[in-house]
Amino acid sequence: MSTTKAKTKLVPFDAARYLTDDAAIAEYMNTVLETGDTDLLLLALGDVARARGMAQVAKDAGLGRESLYKALTPGAKPRFDTVVKVARALGVQLTAQPAST
């Protein structure tokens, strides 16, 4: 007697699929900012941009779509004003607070 096992198909994790509201986006961005990892910050901004629609975010930020993709690639060194424009276009506010010691 032989049994057939159903193969489980796994899909790559995509954070953008879960960033469905402002609260989820804010929590995600705060968690990433706490790491201090600039490449992770660029990835997170890219995830949020994809969740919101890359073309619309690029337009709102005053960038070309390809320029936005390049700016949010890990290892890229976007200008700070570009990061601020993208954050504003995403509806994300970057804030400062005292570092915990």
C-alpha cells in the first residue's frame, strides 16, 4: 500500500504583505530603527513602499521609480534628504528620543 504525501509549497517571506495599516507600519519601522542597521532600514522602507505602491511612493517623494528602487537597495548610500522624502511619502515620521543606557 502506497501513500502519496502532498508537497508543501513554501513561498518566500514578504513583509510588505503584512503591512496593511498605519499601526503595523509604525511598529515595523520602530523595531527596525531600534537596530541601528542602515541596510535594514533601507529594506524596511522598501517593504513599506511596496506595501503602499512603489510607483505612487516614488511620485509622492519626487523621485523616479527606478531611482527609488536604487535608493532603497541594501548597501546604497542615499542622501539623507532622499530618506526624509521617502519617509514623508510613506506617511512615516522619523523621531528622536533619548538613547537608553
